[in-house]
Amino acid sequence: GGAARDDVSRPGGPADSPFVRACRRRSVPHTPVWFMRQAGRSLPEYREIRANVAMLESCRRPELVTEITLQPVRRHNVDAAILFSDIVVPVAAAGVDLDIVPGTGPVVAEPVRTAADVQRIRPIGRDDVPYVDEAVRMLVKELGDTPLIGFAGAPFTLASYLVEGGPSRTHAKTKALMYGDPELWHALAGRLAEMTLAFLRVQIEAGVSAVQLFDSWAGALSEADYRRFVLPHSTAVLAGLADAGVPRIHFGVGTAELLGAMGEAGADVVGVDWRTPLNVATGRIGPDKAVQGNLDPCLLLAPWPVIEAEVRRILDEGRAAPGHVFNLGHGVLPETDPEVLTRVVALVHELSTRPAEG
Ligand code: CP3
């Protein structure tokens, strides 16, 4: 409603935070920083609270979601929180029988093969994910001026889990369906795009300050195939949120050749992995979008002086972009020492602090 939107737009509020300002290519007091998978197994307090609760079950308990989302914010002084959930949460809400298996990832009981399988993926709305609506509302109250990022999986990455039945290195079944039966592919991706758009709208209505669309596995495709099979569907999601009033981040891994196309889908910010320097990425994405990234998560296992040099390099290269949100190039590894994450946040803030303007 209007009241909530007015409230988040107040000076100093989440819509005026360094994170949202950087996404919008506005001036910032320091480069904002958060970490993909900042909530998770790197934190002992997370391992403790999750000890007797299955992953999907934990995503459906608003109090637990709120506590887990806040854990890294309390610890690290990050500039944004990300809702604790998973990309397959809306897929399960749409009626697909799946589970998240520890150490493996999402596993789908009956992989999608036919048009009838696609038809069975039901449209969703707020009443199908009341726990997400509730968790976001609780979090927005708890977080005060710290912005909350909502997220969803993009059609290609979701389709890969649905067609493969689980994680895949080659995405061979997914590509076989795409090349062998383009009509069925577009029916599946179109349905997933509708679901994703509806799911992100629920989160935006409940008050998130930004959204990130994870197309983690899009880097498996050539640019030509990405443009033909994926871009129209990701565009339906991101361009579909043009009027929603929150910045849209679009992220994938191994996407050096796709960065321009991923920006065209309607992103305000393009996520970049460690393979592409941020100044090179900006050349490919263009001057009208911010970038997010791009420290290699493995680097956090290196000695501190090595990490420090890499953080400096990334901040320098990020100056070529019209806006930079510091992040990793992919998620935090479970074996990461959380104290290193806290130190990286402090270092990014210290190295990037600019004197107030005017
Ligand atoms: O802090 C955050 O970033 C928010 C939490 C978050 C999770 N999943 C929690 C989670 C986010 C943003 C996701 C998105 C997600 N899930 C993606 C896109 C991001 C990416 O990493 O590329 C993908 C591909 C998935 C699918 C998925 N779910 C995988 C590959 C796994 C890991 C399997 C494993 O156990 O190693 C999951 C499970 C999952 N999602 C965990 C967490 C914290 C681990 C489960 C646990 O803690 O028991």
C-alpha cells in the first residue's frame, strides 16, 4: 500500500540506503557490500538453529526465516539483508513434489518431460506463500533502515532443476529438451516466468527494497541460444517489474559472454562473477547499469594480505561502473571463517568512504 511505500522512501530509510542508491547509480557515502549466501552454513548460529529443521521446512516458518536472515546482519555490518529462502520454494508452492537434500541441493520427484507435466505447475499468488509474505513483513520492521533483498530463480535455472530432476554439471537433459522440442521448452519457461513474476510481486508488496533474479546456470549457454531460449522469459520477469519501484539485480555464473544480454532483460544491476574484471564487465553491460561483485569465494580461504589486495583491486575496477555493489562472484562457501567476512565488510567500507558532498 501507499503508506508502506512512503515510509520506505523517507530520507535515511532503506530506499535511501547506500545499497539502493548504488543500484540506482546515485552517489553513496561508501561502496555497499553484502554476500550471496551470507545466511547459511558458514555461521555457527545458523548450524545450531537449523540442526533439527529441514531446509524447506525452515523456509516456511516466518520466525525462523526472520532470525536466520538477521544473523549475518548482526554479525557482519553488511549493507543489505537477503531473505532466507531458496529458489525452489515457489516451485514447491506451485505443486511440484521436490525436496532440498543436504549436500546435494534440490531434487525433483518426477522430472518434467511432457506438456501435461508443465500444465501441472499451478499459478501462485500470496495465499500460496503466506509464510514468505509474513517473513518479509516481520523483517522489514526488524531491519529498520537496512534494506531487505527479495529474490527468485530465473526460468532457465529453475527449468534445469525441473528437467534434470536435480543438480547437473552439463544440463544435458535441459538442453536436449530446448533443442529437440522448442515449443515445450517455451511453454515450460513461460510458465516459470509467470510464477517468478508473481512470487517477486508478493515480496515487493510485502516491502522488500530490491530483488535479485538468480540465473545461476545460464552461463552454460551460448549468447545466441541464451537470446533465443532464455532472454524473452527473463525479460518477462524483469521488464514486468519496471513499474514496481525497486531496483532489479540479475545474476549468473560464467556469464562473461552474456553480460550485455542479461542487462537487456531489464536489470538495473548486473551481477558479475570473478572471471570478468568489473571494468571489462562495464564495457559489455554499458554505462546505464550498475554492477555487483565480484570476489572469488575461494579467495576468502586465503591469507588476509591476499584478500586485502583483491578487495582493493575490485574496488578500483568497480570505479569504471556507474554504480558498484561489492559482493562475491558466487555464494559464501560453508567452510569460510565468518570473521573474515566481517573484516571484508569493514575493509570495503574503509577503503571506499568518501567525504560528504556539498
Ligand atoms: O543468504 C542467502 O543468500 C539467502 C539464502 C539462499 C539460499 N538459496 C539458502 C540455501 C539463496 C539466495 C538461495 C538461492 C539458490 N538456491 C540458488 C541461486 C544462488 C546460487 O547459489 O547460485 C540455487 C542454485 C539454489 C539451489 C540450491 N539450494 C543449492 C545448489 C543448494 C546447496 C546444496 C548444499 O547443501 O550444498 C541449496 C540448499 C540451500 N539453499 C542451502 C542454503 C543455506 C544449504 C542447505 C542447508 O543449510 O542445509
